[in-house]
Amino acid sequence: AKVAAAGQELTDARTEGELIRREAAEETERQRTEAAERIRTLQEQAEQEAERLRAEAASDASATRTEAETAAGRLRT
């Protein structure tokens, strides 16, 4: 009886250990998925900010060019 009880305890411990390993693997996968989603979101935000800055720089360059042309025109007259 003691051997049977010990055997059952061992089986129960193995089952519990496997369950814990499975849950840990699922949690790890969930965390990987969340991290990948955060990375994608941050990349998209960085790309949007870069595009905004490029547009702003182009606008500033255009305004500077216009001001320079206006000043050059005044100097010629």
C-alpha cells in the first residue's frame, strides 16, 4: 500500500510538474507575442515621427529658399 501511495504521489508530482512547465511555456509565448506587438507599435510610431520630421524639414527648406529668393530679388533692384 505504501509503495502504491508513493507511486501515486510520484505520478501526481510528475503531472503537476508537466502542467507547470506547460503553463510556463504558454506564459513565455504570451510575453513574446506582447513584446513583438509593442516593438511593431514602436516601429510604426518611429516611422510616423520620421515622416513628420521629413515633411517639416522639407517645408522649412522651401520657406528658406523662398526667403532667399526674395532677398536676392531685392538686392538686384
